[in-house]
Amino acid sequence: MMQVLEWGGRAESTILPSGRRIPTPQVAWIHGTMMYSLDCDGVHEGTIIHALTAHFPAALAATEAKGHLSGREFISGVSLFIDLILSH
């Protein structure tokens, strides 16, 4: 994370839990790495897919950067996306 903070850039999205704001792609990358390393991602055994490790952090960072969704809309969108992934 320290390297990303040194790179700097536009303050678009927040790194959790530090509260530091950096460009959206880097926030998604850091959060995805944290989720994977802390084993915070469930595995769908039928498809052997980690549905949240990459997709959830990217969606969260992009939503914050755009700022047009409510929490309810965000959760609905992520849930629908995961349902679509797992149904194919």
C-alpha cells in the first residue's frame, strides 16, 4: 500500500480502513489483495469461482468514484452480477 500512496494521483476512492483517497483502480487493486490475503471471499463450490475477490472491490471503488448509487442499489447490483456469474 505504501508504494501506491507514493504514486499519488487523483483522490477518487477511499482505501479501507485507512481513509486515504487515491485513484480508483489502485483502490480496487488494494481491496482485492486484502480480501484475498485475509480470506474474506466465499467460494462457490459448484463453479469453483471466487465471485467477490476481484468484482466487489472494483464495484465498490467505482461506485464511490461516480457517487450515483445508494447502498441498496449497490448491493442489488453486486448481487445480480454474482448471480449471473454463477448461473453460467
